[in-house]
Amino acid sequence: MNAPPLRTPPPPSGYDVDRVREDFPILRTRVHGHPLVYLDNAATTQKPQSVIDALVRYYTEENANVHRGVYQLSALATERYEEAREAVRTYLHAQTSNEIVFLRGATEAINLVANSFGQAFVRAGDEIVLTEIEHHSNIVPWQMLCARSGARLRIIPVDETGEINLKQAAEIIGPKTRMVAFSHVSNALGTILPVAELTSLAHAQGAAVLIDGAQAASHIAVDVRRLACDFYVCSGHKMYGPTGIGVLYARERWLEDLPPWQGGGDMIETVHFDKTTYASAPAKFEAGTPNIAGACGLTAALRYLQTLGLSRIAHHEHDLLEYATARMRELEGVRIIGQSTHKAAVLSFVVEGVHPHDVGTLLDQDGIAVRAGHHCAMPTIERYRVPATVRASFGLYNTHEEVNRFIEALARVREMFLT
Amino acid sequence: MNPMLSLYQEIILDHNRHPRNFGHLDPCTHKAQGFNPLCGDKVLLTLNVGDEDKQILEIAFEGTGCAISVASASLMTEALRNLPVEDARGLIEAVHDLIVEGTVPELLEEERYARLKALAGVHEFPARVKCATLAWQTLRAALDRKTQEISSDPRF
Ligand SMILES: Cc1ncc(COP(=O)(O)O)c(C=O)c1O
């Protein structure tokens, strides 16, 4: 079956954000009497109608378990599920669809690698290298691995602007390094990391590379072969798809060598009480009934993104970020945290004399949804010597008009607190 | 009243700008550290309680947090000075009812506690309830002589 047609095909040139917005029913919501301005896209993105329709269609017409029944409906569900794998392969430019493993999200994908890769390749005295600006989900699984194996964590620092110090990275990544794991885009600061340079440094020392693409995959075009990484992870819900579905890309050379992580149905070939043999990848890593509906929704989300065009989305978001940054710089007493040269659509900041939570509550009264807190990146926040930040993160449906409303509301917050 | 104005009443903004009894007592008889892992708010409470009469002679707080949590702690320290420990426990319950249940207990109608009613607006903001209750929970831990850091708990 072909993909359902998009409700709003974008114009051939330019980017018609008003038409894009019509695809997202939730954007018609009002909050405290104001139209919703959703600026928490780094936490999760809203869903276009085509994704919602895909979920409804799956449960209305196609629901059955996969890889099991000989009956038509099960075959259809299996087809949908494998179609999703192929859609992800194309989207990430992987070599084969066997390299695509479906999991719950980026977090589960990192945990799988930390466990499976850790069990096979990490020993006492080895080193796992991270950066100072990782999300907790790219810290804690490695800490747990270190506790189990006796390996050691090493951290690449960032400078005041939020950029990775590559000179120090080159000193830290060494012969004991087994894995270098870093985000593609930092969720707390918006920094786009020098992934190519970090990957070369790691590979030169024979270490593997995991890139946490949770914040990148819906904002910049990802080509895992060009990146040359060993693992790449992302979450469907941050890519305009459903929650509960995420992706691990594992380069083919690892598929055989990595042991399974969880055991159960679907991941086996034969089971006897004295011996079990495992299925080959990707099934080996997908124990139990998967999130089939989520996979269908993800297919729809990826098609949506591809139809709009990643480069046009990136261009639009970059415009918004530049505009918002310039307007924010005009505000007195507002300090932007994270000012690296290469940034994705994340604007983290603090308002002098006003705690981030108060900023968040006050903006919410104007219908503006932002995140206030540590953004699951406590070490990052500590690095900048603030207790928390406010974060506005932009998506493909945000507008300049929304940036204006956000900046004007922010100016009122300061007025209220300081006068 | 506009819910925003009832949350950020002038008295709250004032206590946030100029927290009362800010700092810590050394030595002290009672001490507890409160932490809200969700938002990172921290409060350290130190008290000197009289040996004989079990009265709170001195109290101080320090830490970081939003206007609601700072003002709540500051208002609390003002209300507690020279209060018998047993009365302080009663006050914790009354403030709980005010913030969590949204009722105004009779105790808070008394002149010396009336200012605490400025915290009533928090009830309308479920996401902020923990900010307002952190100091009070920490107080309970200090009076119970719990030495461990406590985490803010929605049950208060
Ligand atoms: C950089 C980064 N990595 C990992 C994650 C975890 O994603 P999930 O919670 O969907 O597993 C997030 C989500 O906030 C993130 O921003």
C-alpha cells in the first residue's frame, strides 16, 4: 500500500509555515485563553494528522501480532512493521534494514548498547568517554556499565559557549578507550557537536562511537554512513511520531558480535531447556511483541518530514533561532546559556533575579509552553553555575509571530519581578 | 483574583527579593537539608531549640529556589520564631491544608500567622505545590531530627 497523501503538500519553493500548522490539530488549542505557543519541542514534538491517522488506521484495520500468524492480518501487520524499518533505513541512510532495531526510545537504545557492547567488549581498566553536555540517558547507562565492569568514565569538557574542546578530546580519547558516546545536538544548550572530528578521534584509537541523535534526527539530515558512527539512536516522539518507539542503528559489523540484551519471544531461533539459539539481528535485539502501532506512526512521521524536506525544515528553524536570539539579546538582564557557533533550535537562558520556574509559570499564563529546570542534564547545568535554565526549543511549525509573543511575555516577566 | 496575581502576591515577591532570616546558624540544635529533585530547589534549615521550654529560639534558612519556595521558607522562619515546637507541628499541618487541600484552617486566621495565607494561591498551580511545601517538609525533618537529606514528596 502506498503512503497516505499528505494533507498539505508544501509549496514547491519556500516554506509555508501557515499551511504546515494546519497539519497539527493540537496547535488550535487555547491555553488560559491564549492560542498555544508550543516551544518545548526538545522535550517532545506535536503530531501531524497523518501520524494520528496512521495510528487509528493500524488499530482500526490492521492490528495483529507480527512474525507469528499465517493469517492475512498478521502478515499485513508484519508488512507494516517491516515497512517502518525500511522507512527508517532510508531516513538515516543505513546500508541494510537489519541495522535498524526498534526499541522504546533513545534511552532504551543506549541501555541496549551499554549492556550488550559492554558485556562483549568492556573490561576492568577500560575507559568510556562522554562529553560534559550529555543527557542523563547518555550518562547513567555508562555509569552502570562502569560499576559492573570496573571500567572508568572520562569526560570531555566544553567551553563557556558550549563548544567541545577538541584538543582535550584528543588527549582524553586514548588506547584504553572502548567507547566514545556523545550527543549529535545537546538538548540543554543546542550545541551541534563536532561529530565527525570526535568519531575520527575515537576510531583512530580503535574505540567504537555511539551518537545520541535524540535532538538531531528531526532537525538536521542524518546520514549514518557519512557519519561513520557505530551506533546512532533516536526517539520517534521527538520526530513528530508517537511515544514508545525509538531506533537503534547498529553498523552491520557489530550485529553478529553483540550478544542479545533481553530474552523472550521473537529473538530466538530455537529454544530447548538445554540450549537456545538466537535469531539474527535485528530480531535478536527485539524481544517480545514490539510497538507495531508506534512503528506505523513513525513511518508516517518520517514521510511527513521527508515531504517537507529536512533542509527546508533546518533552514526555517535556523531563521527562528537567529531571530529569537537577536530579540532576546535586546532584553536587559537575560543571559543566553549556550552560544556555540553551530547551534540547533534550542534557546536556553536565565533571567537575572527571576528563577526559571517562575518564568515558566508566568509564560504559561500567556499560553507559552517552555521548559524550566535542568533538562535531564544536571552536569551541564552545573557547568554553567546556574540552578536551572528556561529553555525554548523550536520546531517546524513555530513562527516568527510566536517568537514575538514569547519575547514580549518575557519582557513582562522581568518587569513584574523587578519593579 | 487573577490566579497569576494570587500566586505572585506582593508579599511573595517581596520575600523573594528580600528573604528574611537568610543564612545558617552555627552551632545549632536542629538541622535538615531539603531537596526537590524535579526542579533542583534546595533549602538548608538550621534551628536553635530551647532545652527546657522546647521553644524555637532562632531559625535560619539558605538555599536556591524559585520565588515560591524562597518566599515560603522566608515566611515560615518569620512565623516560627519563639514558637513552641508542638505549635510548629500544628502550623505545618495547617499550611499543608492551605496549599495542598486548598482550605483555610482556622489557625491561619490568627493575626501572627495571617501572612502565611499569601501561600494559598499555590493551590491553583499543581506543578508548583512542591515548591511551596519544601521548606515545611524540611522543617518537619529537622524537628524529627532526621539527619538525611529529604526529598520533596507530593504527600507532604
Ligand atoms: C539528547 C537526548 N538524549 C536522550 C534523550 C532521551 O530520549 P527518550 O526519553 O525519548 O528516551 C533525550 C530526551 O530528552 C535527549 O534530549
